[in-house]
Amino acid sequence: MDPILVLLLCLSCLVLLSLLKQSYGRGRLPPGPTPLPIIGNLLQLNLKNFSKSLGNLAKVYGPVFTVHLGMKPTLVLHGYEAVKEALIDHGEMFSGRGTSTVLEKAQQGLGILFTSGEMWKQTRRFSLMTLRNFGMGKRSIEDRVQEEARCLVEELRKTNGSPCDPTFILACAPCNVICSIIFKNRFEYNDECFLNLMNTFNENFKILSSQWIQVCNMFPILIHIFPGRHNKFFKNMDYLHNFILEKVKEHQQSLDINNPQDYIDCFLIQMEKERHNQNSKFFIENLVITATNLFVAGTETTSTTLRYGLLLLLKHPEVTAKVREEIDRVVGRHRSPCMQDRSSMPYTDAVVHEIQRFVDLLPTSLPRAVTQDVQFRGYLIPKGTTVLVSLSSVLHDNKEFPNPGQFDPGHFLDESGNFKKSDYFMAFSAGKRICAGEGLARMELFLFLTTILQNFTLKSVVEPKDIDLTPASTGIVQVPPLFQLCFIPA
């Protein structure tokens, strides 16, 4: 048979399959924009600002609708009520992990970020227990964060008040905290291995935020037939996995089961406890992937938020002045800030929350999936359906946060100036898959920012009115624009 004819027949079959699949799905899923064969709703989505595209579609189709990412129907949840109903009221049913081809390939079906079922449940439960009951070393997690905050201050002093890009320095601090938790040790900021890790993290974060990765996730075949930045991403992940594996081997040689020193030790001890369990989820490969998950997620998300936070404080010097006044009054200059101070510093607490709300780090979070057929708002959502959660729509709800596009700490203060909690604050997502490192991240953001402002005056190299807050990229994550500032010793 003529090869061209065969190709045409194959393409026709694919188109027919796509149409049938879409027709079947639309009878069960909520309505949405009409998809085209193969490419779905790609032409109706702006990959430069995917979250905004979903917001525009929500105005037409309501808070629960369907978009086709390539040939894959995807449920979209937009607005607080829909998100709460799914993730909290029906949390177990919406606790699966949706598909993201690039990340799935890097995770190999292991770890806690891109797994579901027993693998996810057991690994997450163990990780949370280890982080919460951190009895491995002689210091608490807060002690470690405070110590690293002091190291960060010393490193910033070396800039001598000259203009500098804070990207690298701000990444080192949370990375060192994670290092101390996972394998006990921290790095000096000029360590060559540390520099390589930081560069790898930063590069992969930028790659994940690119439009190309979004396209690859919609059309997985591209990964296998085209060169592109995804290959660099996989190469970087292999480097990180090998780095962790070497640390694991070192721990196997020095392990004292009666005196675990860090996360890797605890995981190895759990492996030994379950060595006769054929269904155990505790084995070397899962340790490597899980430790990498904690390593990457615990470094880049916090450091990016810190970096964006400093940019916002440069843009709003009146806010910075109020925070410094509160630090001087509550903490003073002769001791380090601690978490106990937070309850006496409502304005600073509000600023930290407003930074996270405004930054909107993960606009659509990581994709979820339903774990069973779900009746939801009159629709039948088939098991395995990928779910996109618009965290942006919650964090920028104009009823809860007047003028949501403005940076205003007043969003988290009552009329008396006391800190005001909000159910709409979902910067760490919500429900069963809420960020496992939420407690640590909250601690780091508060302690790092207050320690920096206790010791330095922030000086912009341009006029505050000329500072551009527009993200450099708005893919899976919001990456702030590059900028420089001066850390003037207080």
C-alpha cells in the first residue's frame, strides 16, 4: 500500500478517535470551549499567561468547565467555592496526581510530587512525620533556620552595599536548611558543588516555566521526536538524582540505627524495618526521588518567593519602613527574630502573607486527578480525569481581597491592625495534597525576611515607581524579573 495513503488513514483514525473521545467526554464532563481535533483548545489558550486564559474562559463557562489540552479533556476549577468544594469537601476523591509528562518522566513513578495511591500516601505520611517529629539532631528546625539566617546576613554583608542580583544568595539559604534536614550538612556559599546545585535548580525552574514545556505536556510525543529544553531538564534531574544517590551511599556506610541524624537515615531505617515486605514503598530508588522532591521543592519555591518579596518591598518603601519599625519595637537589634515574635508582629505577618498572595507562585498548582468516578455539581467526572485548580482565582478574589491586583498588606489586617486570617489564602494549595513543606516554608519566609530587614536597609538601583513587577515567565511557576538592589548595613 502507498505509504502516503497509510499515513492519511492513520491521521484520519486519530482525528476520528479524537472526535469520539471528545464527544464521549462532553456528555460526562462540564461544558467548555469547542475543541479542535488533535490540538484541542490550544488556539484558545495563551501559553504566555495560561492562568489568565482560564480566567477568561471562566467568565463564559462558569467556575467548573472543561478544556482540552491536546486530546486530553481536563476539568478546571475556578473560584474559591469550586476549589473548596473539590479539594476540601471532597478531598479524598480529588487527591490523585494529574498528568504532566515532563515531570512524570523525571519522577519515574516514585516520590511524593507525582505519585498517587499507596506510593504517595505512605511516602508522604513518612515524610511529614519525619519533618514534624524532627528528633534526629540536637537542634530543632527553627534553630537551623535561624542559624542559616545569620549565615545569610554575613554573606550579604560581603556585598558591601554594592548593587547585586540576589537570586543566588537567596537560593542558598533555604537550600542549606533542606540540606541539613536531608543529609545533616550545610554548604559554604562558595562551595563549587553548591554552586552547581544552585545553577541546576535555577535552570530547571526556568525550563519548567517555559511555553515549550507546556506544549510538551499537551503533546507527549514531542518529547521523543524533537530536541528541546526538556532534554536539558532531564539531564539536570539525572545530575540531582546522582548527587542524592552518592549521599545515600555515604549514609549506608555510617548509619547508626539507634541515632538517626537526618531524613536519609530515617528512610534507611524504615527500609530495614520493611525489608521482608514485598509491597514496601521504602527502597533506594524511592528514597532518591523523594529526597530530590524535598530538595528541589524546598529550595526554589521559597527562594523565588523571597526574591519576589524583596522586589515588592523595593517597590513599596512605605511598607518596608513599617515592617522595620515593628522589628525594632518587638525584636530590637541585639537578638535574632524567632517564630514566637510573629504573634506580636501582625503587620509583618500580613506583609509575608500578602507577598505570597500577590506573587501567586503556582497559578494553577500542580495538576490533580480524581481517584474514582465522581458526581460533582451535576456532572460525572470519570476516574483519572486531570484537574487544574486555579489558585490565582482564589488568591485574587476581589470580594475577599479588594483591589487584588494591588500589593496591600491590609488584605490581612482587621480594622484594629490585628492579623486577619483568610480561608482564601491558598498559596500552598489545599486539601489532601497541600504542600508537605508548608510549615517549614512559612517559618523560612518569616525568619529570613525579618532577619534581612533587621540588619539591612534595602536600596533600589532605580526609582521605586520605575520598578516593573511583571513576571519574567508565567508557566507552571511565576518567575520574577531579574533585578539588582543594595543591602546597606543598618
